[in-house]
Amino acid sequence: MRKALVVGIDEYPQPLNGAVNDAKAMAEVLSTNGDGSPNFDVKLMISTEKKIDRINLRKGIDALFADESEIALMYFAGHGTLQSTGGYLVATDVKEYNEGVSMDELLSMANKSKSKNKIIFLDCCHSGACGVPAINENAMSQLKEGVSILTASRDSGSALEVNGHGVFTTLAVDAMKGGAADLRGHITPGSIYAYVDQALGAWDQRPIFKTNISSFTSIRTVTPRVPAETLRKLIKYFRNPQEEHALDPSYEDTYKNHDPEKVKIFKDLQKFVSVGLVAPVNAEHMYYAAINSKSCRLTVLGYQYWRLARDRRI
């Protein structure tokens, strides 16, 4: 069971223009995988449909983390604020000393949850305060195993909106649509952060990633850049990871005496080269490696996928 609570709030005394749009975009991308198959069971809470006061926001978070689900994912877009007692997700009934749900409170609920994986996305100002001990150094502000947090900014930073969407969410949604996918089509919290981090410059808002996990969980899949059946051929073309695959002109389909079976193998090897799994030896391109009877070998990344194929994990 994969559950997601997606919250977007624009209706504030100081209104926002993109939080509801961001929530809708996030809900849409999480609900299915790239092939259209079901992914998360999404509960969408947006302020254009109902007021999201502190009580309703807290109830939604409680329900998300109440079950023993495979993944419980929380997404929030709206105002965030930093007080002497820590960071807060601002609700629609914001008042002085009653800003909304404390980020420490949110993390406490995630830490106590029996869900196997707890993932928190926050696109709001000061969101980096989630997971940072408050002034009383509350132990519950520390991440327990299975918790990951991705935030739009540092605890002292702002979250920007451009053209009716948050910068962080726009990048995160692009990452989930395939920009952060590995060769098998899996997208993880870590790969989403890497995608967002690389897209933002040193002077832009800086995203934060915090996690306490032993292995990354795929939160969405898309069509892989290399089909699994092709990746499995790595152990066929390279019987051990140190072995070089010898080439000759018959691998190249433009050669008059080419071998059709070798041409098929060569196309697979060229595909591996295009994604960084294989490299020609003593040749600039695979074409020249074949014409000049050179060879090709696994890269460091190629060895990792060779190992996955060998262990039948692909």
C-alpha cells in the first residue's frame, strides 16, 4: 500500500499564487507510473476547495502515518514560517502563536509511524527547519530509520514561485516524470534531490535532503532507457567484469562481409556505450573499435549493472 497526502494552500492573508497548482501537479504525477499503472493512492487537499486549518491539516497527517503502509508520502506547498520554537507549516487559520503544524510535530508523527518508508516533501519558506532540533533539542527532531525529507530551502531560506508554480516543485515533478530515472526507470528520493540540486545554481534557493535509510525506495517508475532484457545480456557479452569483448569488422553493418548475429550484439553494445555502461578500448568510437579489431569493456557503472544482472536483480 502506497499512500500520499498532497496539500496546497494559496488562501492566506498574504496569498500565494502557485501552491494549489503545485499540489495538483504533484498529485497527478504520483498517482500513476510512467506506463499508466496505479502508483500512490493520493488524497489531495487544496485551499480552493476547503479551508485547511490547523485541525484539518493535523488530521490529514495523522491519517497518512496511521497505517503500516509500504510508503507514506507527505507533500506540502504553502507558507512556512520560522519561530523561536522551530519551523511551522502555515494553515489557513494562521494566528500569532498558532501558525499551523509544527515541523517538529510532523517529524514526530513520521518517526512514530509503522509505515516502512516515510517521505516528506516541503515546498515552503524555511522548510529546511524540518529535521533540525528546536531550541529544546527535542530528540524527536532526529530522523528515525525509514524517514527521508526533501525541502525547497534551508531553514533560513525562501521558496520561490515563478509563473504560477514553485521552482522546487516544478523541478521535482520533472524529475519524477523521468528526469531522475535510473537505467531501469526507477526514481528515488535521492535521485530527485540530485536532479533538483543540479538544476539550481549556487546563488539560487538551496534544496535540502535528509535521510536515514539503508536502501532507496522507488517512488515512481518510467519506461527504462535500456530494457531489462537488454541489461541482462551484460553477463552474456562479458563473462566476468574484467573481460574485454573482442570486436572485428563483421560487427559493423556497413562492412560488406558483416555477420548479422554480431551486428545485433554490436547494437546492444552501442546502446550500453550511450548510457555509460561500456566503453571502447584504444578507440575514440565503437565504429573504429570494430573496424580496427579492437575491443570494448565495462565501465565502473557497467560493472554495477553487470553485478545486478549476475545476481538476478534485473
